[in-house]
Amino acid sequence: MSVFFAILKISTLIEKPKLFLSNLALRNPITRLLNTASLLT
């Protein structure tokens, strides 16, 4: 059971930054547009 919780905790630690970054991107469309533009160039 502890192994399951360890896996769950690790997956949460991996997912949280992704959610945080996507929330920032959604809140800042200008930043997202700039990032997209910099990726294209």
C-alpha cells in the first residue's frame, strides 16, 4: 500500500508543475503568444 502512495505522490509532484504552468499560460495569453512566437523563430 505504501508503494501505491509513493507512486501517487511522485505522479502528483510531476503533474502539479504542469498544471501550474498551464494555468499561468491561460492567465497570461500575451506571455503565451510571445512564447509561441519565440518557438517559431
